[in-house]
Amino acid sequence: MSRSKKKKLTPATADRKGGDALRRRYRKVILFNEKELSFIDQYCRKYSIGNRSALFRNIIISHILEQIDDNYPKLF
């Protein structure tokens, strides 16, 4: 008999099993011109990035968190 392989739990599969609090339901569309897209393509080739959606999410969320941290009210 052959052994069945266990599936590795990734955040996406763990989310499906544990609930849908982190499920991505909302779509946003970004348009790029040819030059911008060329820069993105070069960057992804240079750093072997296959998942551009994850790259864009990471960049956008980290920028937002940085801005929130910089604009956080300070008492002194």
C-alpha cells in the first residue's frame, strides 16, 4: 500500500479549516503603465518572486503600518 502524503498547512489552508476570519473576500484592482509594469517584472525576476499578489499585499500593508506608527500621537 502506498503512503498518503500529509498536506502542509499554509495560512490559506489553515484558514479554511479554522474559520474564515482571514479569508480574502474583497478585490481591489491596480492599473500600471508600461514602465511601472516593466519595473515590477524586473524586480520579480531578479528576486525570484512568483506570487505578485502576496508581494503587493506585503508592500501595501507594511507601508500603511509604517505611516500609522509615524503618525501615532506622542505625549512628550
